[in-house]
Amino acid sequence: MANLAAVLYAFPYEEQEIKEKLVSQILSDEGLTEAFGEAYERNPDETYRTNLTTVLREIVMCGNVELGSSLVSTDVTKKLIESWTNCTKQELMDNICSILLFLASDHANVVSFGEQGILQSISALLKTWPEKHELIGTTCLLQLLTKIVEVVAIKEQMLDLIDLGFNLPEQLIYIFESSKDLSTMNDLIECIKYVLKDSMALHGHFSNQRFIDSCLSRMKSDWLPIEDRVKILWSIVTRLSYNNPQKLSALLAPHSQGQT
């Protein structure tokens, strides 16, 4: 497995066609996804699982739609999601996130991810930020969350999970007000923008003095590029005004006092 992982990973971009032919040969083996799932479940060694998921990631990224659907329907993705929060190897966590991120291009897969507990796992991982920022791959996590919240059912589930202790809006706000990592902030701004899109119910969890104060503070941050500060204004603050402009005006009032 380690050798196969190394071979697939080593293919240069200009030889992608040869790599895809090799992957097609691998995919010709019926029952492949079940075999992957059984092998992953049977062997908890993280080095083995890293090699296994490296192979799986390289195969998935060749864009085989049928394989992607099969990984979801045979619960391979469920096994990945359930084991994700217990991983201690960064490369394994990166592989799992990359596989799920690629498969999330299909909204049917995303609905299944929700049933398989993806939001609970993302929430559990984000709870370890910033202590385990590198290990959990915060950037990939935020990109994955951004991708899956495009599906209405995921936004609804996000709301349902808040009372069960998986408060993703609260976690996003905490990272937003605390992070000084530029790549994290870039992905976080985009993530919050999509969380707020077409979901007035979620607006209420961001329309509070704490978050508005953080937004205005970030807009004054010299280390944050001007384009990111503009995104905060137009993609987040302005969007929050659609639902309840009077409330937003009241939240902004403390910052306008004394200004002309």
C-alpha cells in the first residue's frame, strides 16, 4: 500500500493521462470501495491508514464520479468521518479532509455526509483550535465547511445541532476574533459569507454586539489586506443588514458615537 501511494503521489502533472490510465486499471477491480472500507476499519495503524487514504485521495481526485458515489453509499466516507476526530497524524487528517472536500462537489454526497455526522466532526475538530491548528488543517476544514453549507439541508442541520453542543457559528466567531493567520482569515471570511447566504435563521447567531465589534475591529487591522476588509463589510456586515436593519443599526451605534 505504501508503494502504491508513493507511485500515485509521484506522478508529475504533465503525465496525468498515464496516471488516470493506472487509476482506471485499479478501478476495474469490482468491490474496490468495500475493500477500502474493510481495510481501513480492520487496521487502525495510522501509518497504514495514511498510505491507504493517500491512494484513495489520488484515485478520487482523478474525478471518477461512480467511485465517489460508491464511497458514500458503502459508508467508506462514514468510516473516515467517524475516525477523523481521533487522528493524531497530520497527513492522515489532511487526506480525509481532501477526500471529503473533493466529493463535496456533488450535493447528493453532501446530504449523505450530513447524515454520516460531518458537522459534528468538524465542530469537534474546530474546538481544538488554536492549540491543534496545524494538526487539524484549519484551512482545509474551513474550505470543506464553506463547500457543504451551499446545501440547504446542511444549514438546517447546523441550526439543529446548536442545542446539542455543536455550535459552529460560535466557533467561527471565536476564530474570527482571535486568528492572526492570513490564510485562515481568508477562508474564514468566505466561510461565514456562505453560512449567512440564503439563511436568515443563521443570521441571528451572528447579529450580536460581540461579532459586529470584531468585524469593525478587523476592518481596521493593518495586517489584513484591503480586499479582505472590504469583503467583511460587503459580504458579512451588509448581508446581516438584510434581515434586520434596525438591529444592525443599533449594534453599529456605539461605533458611530462622536463621529461626524
